[in-house]
Amino acid sequence: MVKSKTSGMLSTELMVAMAILIMAMMPLAFTFAQEQKLMRNSYRRAVAVELVDGEMEILLAGEWHHFNPGRQTYQLHGDAVKSLPPGKTTLTITGQHLRLEWQPDKKSSGGEVVREADTK
């Protein structure tokens, strides 16, 4: 009888220990998932910034002359475009002022990137 009582206590202790371990691990699991999402969005934003900055340099080098004044869609170039989530790029030319912006379709995909400059 002593043996069954001891094994019953060990089983109870094991269950309590497992419950404590699970309760401690659950917040960590959610934290890892949230951190993964944050890192993915940071990466997407970094890619968008690099692409928009590069395109703005090309436009300022004189490429903007090939576009009509006003607001129009713009096509980003480069292999890194494949890493971006769905979105749209808009070029606005007002006199000597250029505005290039990329906006993701979902707001939770890294956020918009806007670059503005005046031509010479």
C-alpha cells in the first residue's frame, strides 16, 4: 500500500511540474511569434527603403524628365522587389518637386516609405 501511495504522489508532482512548465513556456511561445512578425516587417521595410532610395537617385539623375507632371504609378526595379509584400508605388511630379512613395496593401506589412526631393 505504501508503494501505490508513493507512486500516486510522484504522478501528482509530475503533473504539477508539467503544468508549471507549460504556464512558463506559453508566454515565450507568443513572444517568439510576435518577434518573428516584427523582424519580417522590419526586413520588408528595409527592402522598401533601399528600393525607393535607389529609384529616387535615378529619378534625380534626370530620369524624371521622362514622366509627365502629376501623380502616376511607378514601377520599382530590381530583384529585391520580389521580397516586398503586395503594394503600390506612386510618383508625383509638381514643378521641380518629386515625391516617390511605396504603400503596402496591408498596413501591417512594414509601413509606407516616402521620399521627396527638389530637382535642379
